[in-house]
Amino acid sequence: MLNSFQDVKKELKKKMKQKSSGLLPSLSEKEKQCIHLIREQTKQWNQNNVTRTKAYFRFYLQHPEIHWALLGHMVSRNVGWNMTDLKGDLLTKLLPEKDQKDFYSFLEHGSWLIFQDVFPQFLVYDLSVRGNQDMFHLLPFFHTSTFMESMWRYFWNSRDSYTLAVATVINEQSYLEKRLIQNNHFKKTVTGTVSFKMYEFLRLNNILFPYYAGDRREKASLAGATSRYFTSLHERIIFGKKLYSLLFQHEQMLAGVLKWAHEHPHTGSRKDYWPDLFNDINESFPRSLYKRRVKNCVLKKGADRLYSPPLKYAWPDTAHEDPESGDWFEDWHVLDYIHKEVSLQGEILTHYCKTLETIELAVMGKEALLLREEE
């Protein structure tokens, strides 16, 4: 029985010493059916960023004790916005088409990988709740890390939502490390490219949480943070913890995010949270030279809104190969992340507005350079 955090630590230390035999437990026919059903449901919801994002939210509404489901939902919305930005007004003018496709492939594969790892865990938990018994012996059939098996059992006994959420952040970022960040193909086509360095330089990696402040419903407020050093596993885990604390350690913020999310199903277009500034229909002439439209996140008088397409019009669904097997868990010291203190103010608006203006200037600079070269 994993009733305390010390019990978890002891079990994980023991797991490190005892190499897994790789033998899976024998199953009843009913359990085999459950595994088949979970695989089918996961595949069905893992079609694209919009379906994944919806699945996370539906699950959170059913099981609000699983905090990561809401965090995953909000971060997944941001991934969708980053995907459609690649086909929006600004980045289409900055990035060559090949880079747009490579960046999308990177974002999509990461989003797909996380979902196919975490969602079966959620469905096994749901099965446990409905049957009122621990079903976590099914997790190895989905190649779940042995680290998360221990964390789910601990949660089942302790109901410690915070620890499970941070453990899931650690798990998902560690799972991505070898399969996405250290993947040679993506190093060559994305993280090692000049365009990626420009992407980081322009600080495009903002995570935004739209929310309703108080009773105001007419316009969403924004909270969030900017991710730096995306290729560092340590930094991604700390960043995930900061986002979690922003979302769940402020009751009004949580209530405001939930109200907003309920009323705005995810489409992938930034119009979802800011229709004053973005539109899912292209209002400008495609060949006209770009002129500044935004100042302090307000549209200039007479300017067209920025084009931000829905995901279904920006990118087709993508087929993925099965991920590499293998467990990332090798060191019980990752538990140290759980109680490491982090803080985050959540003020993002000023920074986000400056980011938009910086991108506009970069677009205009590139167009001016191309004009000079043509003369």
C-alpha cells in the first residue's frame, strides 16, 4: 500500500534496483476487453489537436480531482494556436513553407505522443473509479512508465491531486525527451535550425490562459507565461509546475478559466479568445505589403484583423508511427521536483502585446529586404 510519499520513494528506489522482467500479468477476458476498448478510445480521440483538447476537458469535467487534465487541456489549446499561427497572417510571411510544415510536424508529433501516453492512464483510472477497485495493473499493457504506476497507486490511496499532477508533468516531459526533443530528425529539421532560433528570439512560445475575471463576460482576460530553453528537460518540468501553480493555486483564476473554456470550444483559431484582434476569415489582400496593424494589442483604426485560421482549414490530420518503447524512469531523484518551490505572477499581456509588435516589425523588415534585392 502506497499511503505516504515516503512509501513511494521506497518503492521507486526498489524498482531502480530490480530490473523489470518484462513479463506482463495474465488477464481475464473482461480485462482484455477493457484494454482493447481503451486503445480504441485513445486512437479515436487522438486524431488531431482539436479532438485531443476536447478529450482532456471532457475528462476533467468527469474527474476534477485529476488536475493535469485541465492543465493539459489549456496547454493543448496553446499548441493548436501555435499550429495555426504557421498558416496565419504573420508567420506565413516570415517562415518558408518547408519550415512551416516541419514546425507543424514537430508540434503535432509532440501533442500526439503525450496524448497516447497519458490518455490510457486516465481511462484506467476511470475504470478503477467505476469498478471501485485499483486497476493499475493494466498500465504496463499501454507501456506506461513504472514511475506513473507508483504515482497512480499513491494517488488512489492518498487523493493527493497536487502530487499526481506534478508527477504527470515530470512523466510527460521525460517521455518526450528521447522521442521528440532528442530525435535526430527533429533536431535537424526543427530545433537545430535558424528558424527555430528566430522563433525563440521573437519569444513566440507564450502559453496563454484566457479567463473571465469576476462576473465580466464580455471580454477574456489573459494570464500565462513564456517558455524559455524549450530543449531543456529541467526547464520544461519547472515551467509545467509554474503553469500548474498559476491555474490551481488561485481559485478565482481556476473558476474564470473554466467559465471561459466552457463557453469557447477549441477550434485552433486565436479568434476563440480575442475576436477583436483575430479573425478566422482572411480580411486582407494576400499580395499586399504588410503594414502595422497592432499597437498595445489594439487594432489600429481601419486595420484588418489578423488572420488566424481554425485548425481544420490549416492542417490535415496526420498519421503517426508507433512510438519507441522503453521506460524513461532511471532515477528516483526526479521526485525532488514535486516539492521544489516555484512561483509565477502570471502577467503576460504586456509581453504578449510586444511579441505581436515584434513579429510585425520582423515581417516588414523581411519584405523591405526582399524589395531592395529586387531593385
